[in-house]
Amino acid sequence: MIPKSHPRFVSLMTRELIIEGVKNGITSTQGLIAQGRGEAFDYLIGEKSTDGALAAEKIAAAELLLARRPVISVNGNAAALVPGELIRLGEIVNAPLEVNLFHRTQERVDKIIKHLHSLGAQNLYTKSDALITGIEHERAKVDSDGIFSADVVLVPLEDGDRCKALVDMGKTVIAIDLNPLSRTAQGATVTIVDNIIRAVPNISKFAGELKGLRKEELQEVVMGYDNKKTLSLAIDEVKTNLDSFFANRYISPQ
Amino acid sequence: MIPKSHPRFVSLMTRELIIEGVKNGITSTQGLIAQGRGEAFDYLIGEKSTDGALAAEKIAAAELLLARRPVISVNGNAAALVPGELIRLGEIVNAPLEVNLFHRTQERVDKIIKHLHSLGAQNLYTKSDALITGIEHERAKVDSDGIFSADVVLVPLEDGDRCKALVDMGKTVIAIDLNPLSRTAQGATVTIVDNIIRAVPNISKFAGELKGLRKEELQEVVMGYDNKKTLSLAIDEVKTNLDSFFANRYISPQ
């Protein structure tokens, strides 16, 4: 047991959830490596939701509320880390969930669907009867009524090729990615540079606040959004943190 | 099979070696997360041995050659990634290897020893009859003739507490750590901010070149070495890369 007083409690507990996900067959082994990459970038952005991330999370909420057919894509890491939070967000913005794996096996898809059902998910796309164009067959499989037909897709932790393929299909892609330089981050319509465990509740909170607005008012919220600016802010944050962490370690070494 | 032409061939092959290590019981599950963190930082330093890293690798070679009792510590990730390279370095600088695990089980220690033997390692410390002071019992176990008595220890991928404990015992600690802000990086005597798969062969190369020198000449090589400067150079490199990667992605998006 990790004591709550541990300075890295949240990070360590998150890690335990991912390891648990692997044990339960929900998360892939590759997902552990992805988690490690995320830890490094989360550390560099200060393990907090930056102003730039919060701004993108508000845009994401507005886009999901404006969507005609929003879908929330769920992968093995998201299912291990924030299954309940994704279900809750889906309810608030009226977006079904769809399991979509990079290292896809039908067994793992079924396990994740079962897991989401057990946590109360009622609105799930579960077919794999359509293909996203331009990517390798197994990785292209989606539900014809779900991601395939969606106008807005929230993809926590997506890979670069699929992100691009979804954008090329004309969809608004909201990505959650801690690496502001990744192809996903660069290719998405709205990139949330934040840890998924903070990002999803934040989007839900904003969605709750914005839900009462009329369509025109929501359109005003998203108008003029500049994703390049979001990424640039994240990079500036990392650079500032590198200097400040380095300076502070040497003032007060552990 | 990953084609050699893949732009991320080395990174992906390294990942496969770690996954193979987990399957063989050599690497811990936590080692996969550590690998992911390393990938992120390696990406940020440009996936190359920087001038600062090369300078530290040369110092490391000189320190190992100057040592009366050098030891190379081997953990689960190092054993999966560079077992042969560590054996070779040990032969060049006359340093035995000692298996030393953060997530220690006797079974995994034995598997790694067997693995190293099968690859030709002849000089191994295998007892666990002494304790490093100031850290938790299981993690403190070392060989009384090995790390416990060493004057210079090379610790690829060490954790912060143990690095500090070894330094507190008066040892010269050479760490290989891709995160220039980690407690290990900050606490070691010589920090090599480089990927272990590049760092170990580099140290061997420098050791081969320096081997003919007299003791006084080696002492001149290490004299005035400033580890804080090494770390500062690594941080500057990351900052420069952040700007240049960001700029270039936008000039030529994938």
C-alpha cells in the first residue's frame, strides 16, 4: 500500500491502476510503456492542469455539446485509469463510448466492454463492421454507427496514424496527449496536453457549466480556437519547468 | 518484425527487448514503465549521445580505470537491453558485475545471473550478505565483496534513494539516467544523460582508448569534472530540441 502522504501518491496510484489493468487483461504490455512516457511528460508539465490545458478542455466540452454524433473512444489505458469518469462524461454530453484498441484483440475488446458495463455504462458501440480509411486493417476496425459516423470523437491516448485518419475523414478530433510534440498532438483538432486522470473530470466539469448555453453561444466559445497556440503554450510550460526544477533541486537537494 | 527502414527502428527494437525481458522473467513490470519514461527523455535529448553525454562517458571510463574495486551494477532493464555490452565493459575495465534489483526477488536475481553466465560473464558477485545503510532492507542487499566494498560503482538506471546511499558511503557513483532532473541524476558523482544502449558501448570505447594511460594521466582526465555542468548541458539540449522539433513539425507536418 502506498501511503496517501507520499509526495508522489497520485502518480504511483495511477501506475498501480495500469499494472492492475494489465493483470486483468484490459491494458496491453505496450500500454505500460505508454504510461511511462506519459509520466515523463506529466512531470515536465508540472503534474497539473495548466491554463492552456484548461482552455482546451473547455473547448473540448463545447465541441462535444455541439456535436450531432459525438463518440468517446476508449483504449486499454483509458479503461484502466478513468472508466467511470469516461462513462460520466458520456452521460453529460450524450456521447456513447466505443472501445478502440491499437494493439487490438477481440478478447481484450470484450473484456473492456464487460468492464465498462460492470461500471454502469449503458451506451456503447460494440460492432466492428466498418473501416477507417488509410490505416492497417486490424487497427482500422470501428463501429459503422459509432466512430465511423461520428462528427466529433474524443480520443484519449490515440496513436498518430489513426488520429490523422480520423481528421482526414473530416471529423473534429479531440485528443488527450501529454506529449505536445507527438503526431497525435500535432494532428488533432483540439489537443489537451494533460493527464487523462485530470483531463476527463475537467471536461465533464466544463460540460456541466456549458450545458445550459444555446448553440450560438457554444459556437462563440469555440470560435477562433487556435490549437497551435495550445501546443506552443505547453512547450513553453515545459521549458519554464525545466529551468525552475533544475534551479530548485540545487537550492534544496533531496 | 519491425523493418530496418522504419524511422523509429532502434527505439522499437529496444522496446521489444524489454518486453522480451519481461516474458523471460528478467525485467519487472515496473521496468516497462521505466522504459517508457526513458523513451520520452531520449526523444527530448534527440535520441543521440550529446557532446555532454560523451564527455561524461569519457570521465566514467577514466573513473572505472582508476578504481581499485570497480563494480558494475546490473538491473532488470540493463540485463534485457545490454547484457553483452556490460560484460564487455567489465572485461575492459576489470570490473565484476553484480545483479542489484529495485523490485528484488531471489528468483529474478537468479534468472539474471544465469542469463549473464549464458552470455559469457565470468566475473560476477552473487552473494547478498551485506546491506547498504539508510534504505529499506530488501533493496539494500548487496555482496560484501562487491558493491558494498566498491570504490567506484556504475549504476545504469538506479533509483534515487540507492544512488544517494551509495554516495553517502563515500563511493564514486556513475549513473546512466536519461532524466537530467531525477534524484539519481542529481545525486550521482558522474551522470551520463544518455540511453544505456548507446552509453555502455561509448564507455567501453573510451576505456579502450584510455587504457594505456598512466594513473597520473587518468587523474588529469577526471580533474575538475563538474557534474552540475553536465546536467545543465542536458537541460539546454532538451530546451533547444523542444523549440526545433516544434518548429520543424509545423514546417513539415507528417
